[in-house]
Amino acid sequence: MPRPFRWLAMFLAFVFVISLGVAATYRMKRTGNDGDLGRVPSKSAQKEDVSPHGEYAGLKAAGVPVPGEWSRQSLLAVDGTQNSDGNGAALSPVGGDGGPVNVALETVNRILNPTQSDVEWDRTMRDLFQPDMAGLTHGPSNMARYWWQQRRFQPDRLCTGIAKDMLIIQSYDCSTDRMFQGQNTEAIKGTQYWWTGISFFDAPRSITEKIPSSTDPQTVISQYYDAVAFPMDDGVWYVTVACPAMSDHPYLDENGNELATEDDSAPSSKYWISVGSMVGVGTNQRPCRPVEITVGGQRPFWYIGADGSN
């Protein structure tokens, strides 16, 4: 082959090899065969990147304990019929997550959730709180989202001695230097009992018409509510929940799933559940619902006591 043609053939072969190399490199970047170089994350991978805490992301971000056995409500249950002699009575955890503390934890989790878009968060704040037993709405505190996400769990707030931090009388394990001595899960409590002169709830006619005139309606309507305290860095938050299951107590566990057994399955027989609590009860069929959250320094809608504030 003449020399000029030989040079031309060598040049074309060189160009062809370079082209193959460029094409191979482009294909590797497209398919990700060269490791993570040029890889486009999948939607699931992108979701994991913005959800570092997974389940209960809002609670974990603020250092609030997540739900567990400690947060489940327990009731005195009698196996058998309403006229049982009570020999089978036992304190049992309520099935499901409808109890006051669990509902309050889920409420705070949704408010503090850092993984939602602003549109989703606005919708959460608009739809999360429901009417109370009288049909009145109270809504959330009017705070910006960044303010909520800056808040952190602070159990020592329970020991400050500041009246506005302790609207509900509770007993906590505090040291002489006002430090909380208990477990974090022990710092989140429901009301346990509504004290006369501290709270007032509007009572709907459907409830008051069943109350004898010799009975203070507040001693009845208050049993439909609970308020769960969350000590945070700005003060103590109160999540108030309404619990319609209290309308017919003692009430029958008709579907056999209101109480949880040791393996968390439904009991084999029906139960009459007596009121082992002076506050709201949440069941599988009738869970409690959030009606209000107040943050440090704010008064819940039900509070009528003197907290030392102007």
C-alpha cells in the first residue's frame, strides 16, 4: 500500500478508537457502572436523603421520646359480662394508638416533622386540630415553621417553679437545684385529674341533658378530655385531646380489640371496661383527637386558674 494511503488508514483507525472510548465513557456515566460518578439518585434514595430520622422524624429531631409501651393507656378491664363479680378485673393496656399520650405524641411529631414540604406542612397545621366535644375549634399556636423546628425537649422545665410552666398539678422528681431526675419518658404526662377551679369546658346539650341537676357538669364533661404536658426549651407545651369514647362508660369492647394482650393480639372474649381514669380514654373504635396545642407562656382554652401572668 502506498505510504499516503497507509497514513490515512492509520489516522482513521485512531479516530475510530477515540470515538469508541468517548462512547464507552458516556455509557458508563449514564448507567452508573463507574460507581457513583454521574449517577442520578432514584426517588426513594432522594427521600432517604431528606429523611435522616425515618419514622417519628419530628420527635427525634427535637429530642422528644417516641411512642412505646410507656405511652400506652391502661384501663381496668373485667372479663365477661357487665354483671361480672369483678374477679377477673385487671389493669390492661388499651389496644391501638388512640390514647391521649400517643395522640399527643403523634400531633407534636407532625408539627415538628422536617421532611414535609412547606405546602404539606401548611396543610398539616390547617387540618390537624379538630373540634372539641362542644363543636368549638381552637387551632394551633400561630408560630412560624422555623420557630417550631428550633424547639428542643427540655425536661428540666418541669422543675423551674414558674407557675405559668405548670398549669396542671403534677408530681415530678426534681432535685434541690431544680433539675429533673427521672427518665425522659416520665417527663411526658397526661392530666390524671382535673382540679376544680383550674379548668372549664363547654358542655354540649347532648351530654348535659343526661347529668342530674345535683351534679356539677364540669365533673362529667372534663372526663372527655386530657392534656399532655411536653417540657420544651421555651416552656411547657400542652396538647389537649378530646376523647368521645367516654360517652358510654363502662363500655363494652364489642369487637374484642380495644385491649391488647401480651403478644399485642386481640383478646378472645369481650370485656367490660370500667373507668380507671378521671380523664379521656382513647379506644380503637373511638380514638382521642387533638383539639389544641399551646406553647410556653400560652394558656390552653380550658385554663381558668391563676398562673401568675398578667
